[in-house]
Amino acid sequence: MVVPIDKLSMLITIAFSGIVFHEKLTKKAAVGVVCITAGTLLIAMNF
């Protein structure tokens, strides 16, 4: 169960950079965020 928590740290980093530093999320980065989130959910659900 450590791996899903570790992978979600990337999402927290991206959200932090958007809120604090006003970084823009490109389409390419958004696709990456979606893939990371989907993979993390699949790992957490033990598929």
C-alpha cells in the first residue's frame, strides 16, 4: 500500500506548483497526470 501513496505525491507536487507558483498545466502534462492517477487507482484496487 506504500506505492499508491508514493505515486500520489507527484499529483500533490503538480497541484502545489499550480497554486503557489501559478504554473500552467499543458495538455501533455495533463495527460500524464491522468495516467498517473489511473495507474495509482488500479494499483490501490489490486488489479
